[in-house]
Amino acid sequence: MSRGLVPGPRSRGRQVGVIVGVVALVGAGGWVAGSQMQSPADAAAAHQPPQAGPVTVAVVRQKLTAAVVAQGSVEFGAPRPVSLSGPVGSAGGPSGEGEGAVQRVTKAPQPGATLREGSVLMQVNGRPVFVLRGPVPMYRALGPSSSGDDVRQLQSALRRLGHDPGAVSGNYRQGTAGAVTQWYRGEGFQPQQPGVAEQQQLGELEAAVTQAQLAVLAARDGGGEGDGAAGSPASGEASALESRAARQQLDRANAALSAFTATYGTEVPSGEVVFLPELPVRVGKVKVRLGDIVDGEVATVTSSDVVVRAVVPGTDGSALREGMEALIETADGRTVRGVVSGVGGEAAAADKGAEAGADAASPDDPSAPVPLVISVPDPGALRRDAGGGAKVTIQVGASKGAVLVVPVAAVRTRADGKARVRVERDGEVVDVPVTVGLSAAGQVEVNAVGGSLDEGDQVVVGR
């Protein structure tokens, strides 16, 4: 019969060690679990955010520059709409085109073309529309018997073009008509001379004068001839009456001829000249195409000067003045210098035909947008960017050298209007009275008053 084995001393020792290890492990686990358990109050307290401290920024010393920055458009200056003041040609003209004929574009204005004195802007019904310099707009046909300032400026223009009209008197006479005829023919166009009907009427009036002259001669000769009875008183009286009647008829014929010839000759139709105050000009936008019927505006002309137009908020516009320098930067990084030539109402008045993008700021609304015009004395390649955009930077102020600068948010103003900044030092926050100077881009110049403020000090901007 077999017997059970009795563990020896070494085996019993190992069992005891295992039991003790298990107990220790269980105890440790209990301790860990106990240490991780929290009451609801302890858990809530643990999730509270830390107490907020002040947000600070260091005081810096630097040069401060204030500038107004805006996005603008590159354009040519002094835009002016151009319209014809009347028809080209006139009734009975040599071309057969009367005033009632349809006015159709036969050669349209060319965008970008430069117009000088005597240039042809366009052609209508094959006839030219010339450009001349003068402040008085064309508003009527000019021809023999016309007088006024518009005639005087036509005579001045003819003289500048090398066609002498005689005296620049403001009276359209045969000398002016002759100069106009030379001018048109020199440019390859037929002048607007009297038509067939007018020529026929002139011939009839001249014939009437000739007949009246013959009648006067016949009456005079008839008074010296007779058959013996001619010397009678009755015969002499009849002869005198006949002679007087013939002379009266001659006077009437001469008066009719003079009145007609006063208005007879080469004329300038109202639609064939456009007077502009300044020349040369550049053709900008063209409003008509080949074959169009002329009705209203035909084109816009500009000066050859380049300008940049922009609009800024009223708060920025109040700091701008004529004569301030501007830096203009194109989209490809090229820069040129400009000068502010118009602000607000001044900008609108500088170019009445311009679409500035906003009306002038109202005195009653200082926040209203303010239009600007920046002239570019030396545009260079900027001419090619007409119609494109450009960034405009206008410096409106600069500090005298390096100054102490803090964020605008660091400056607080008390009820009495005095400014201060709060400075954190040695764990405490102290008030330092300051005066403020130039501000730009969210930064402001400060100077301590009755306290100390140095570069590197931490000023409070929030919590």
C-alpha cells in the first residue's frame, strides 16, 4: 500500500512565498484603486480652470510710420465724353447728303489713338469729324455771316494749321471761307460748298443785276433820242420816271445779291468739328462701331497723363491732403512714385467724367468713403497697366527717430481724458501715466509722465 508524499522544508517555503506575493499584489492593487477614486466634490474642483493672469506684451523702441493703404485702378487722366453737336454735311451739299440723311459711322474712332489739332476723330457718311482746340463747344454750323467766339476760335485754329483766314475778328467772311476750303482740300476732303440749288439762285440774282443795269442804260440812252417831240416837257418827265424806276430796280437787285452772297460760301457743318479745351488727347473708350447710326456719345477722350483712382474710408481720408507722396505698386511688383492730386470733392472736380467709384464724403458724414486721385509724373511702363489695379500707400506721418511703442490695446483712457498703461513688475501690476503720439497699424507711440517706462517692460493688453 502506497503512502502520500510529505513536502519537505524547501517545498513548504516556496508555497509560503507565493501566498505572501499574491497577498501583497492584491493589497497594492487595492491601494492603487483607492488612490484613483475621488468624491464628486474633489472631481469638480480638479476641473476648475486656473486663475487667469494678465496678458502682457513687451514695450519696444522703433521708428513708427503711419500710412494709408488702398487698392486703386490705373487710368488715364481728365476723361471727357465726346458727342457730335449736329449732323455732318448740310442740305444741298456736294455729296448729296442733306441734313435729314441717316448719319452712319463709316470710320470709327480708334482706341488709344492720339488726337492733335486738325486730327480726324472719325468719319460719318464719308465726311470727317475734325478735332480743334478751343474752350467754346461746337453748337452750330459756321459759315458766311456767322460771328461770335466760336468763329474766333475757328479762325485761330485755322491760322495754327497754316491756313490764313485774315483777321481773327470773330466774323466769318470770305477770307475765313477760303481758309476752310484750303484746309479741307489739304486733308483730302471736299469742303462743304454751296449746292446746285444755291448756285442756281446765285446765277439768277446775278442775272437780275445785269438786267437791271441794262435797263438803266436803256433808260438813259432813251432820254437823249427822239423825233422832235422828245424835247417836250411831257416826254422829258416820262424819261426821268423811267430812268428812276430802272435805277430803283438795280438797287433792289444789288441788295438781293449782296444779302445772298453774305451767306454764300464754304461752311463748316455743326457735326464736323469737335472743340476740346486741351490738345493733344488720347482716345479712351469708343462708344460706336462701323455702321452704327450716330446718336449721342461717340467716344471718351483722356489726357496722356496716368492717374490712379482709389477710395478710402472717411477716417483715413481725413488725414490725406493734396501734395502728399504716394507709392504705387502693381500686381507684378513694379513700383512708381505718385502725388495726391485730389481728395474727396477735389478728386471729383478734377475729372468730372471719371467714375471714381464713390461720391465725395459728405461734411455731415465723416465716415463716408472718400475718393482719391493720385497723379503719376513719370509713369513709365505703368501706361501699359491702364485699366488694371494697383496698391497705393500714402505716408501720413512718421516719428522722429526710434520711440517707445506699445499696442493700442495697452493704452487706457480715464474719465478725465488722461491716458495710462498698466505695467507688470515683480508680480504686481502698476499704472504708469503716459502721453500718446503717432499711431499706426495697431501700434502707438507713448511717453511716460510721472513714472518710468522702458524698452522691454511688460504692458498689460488683456486678461
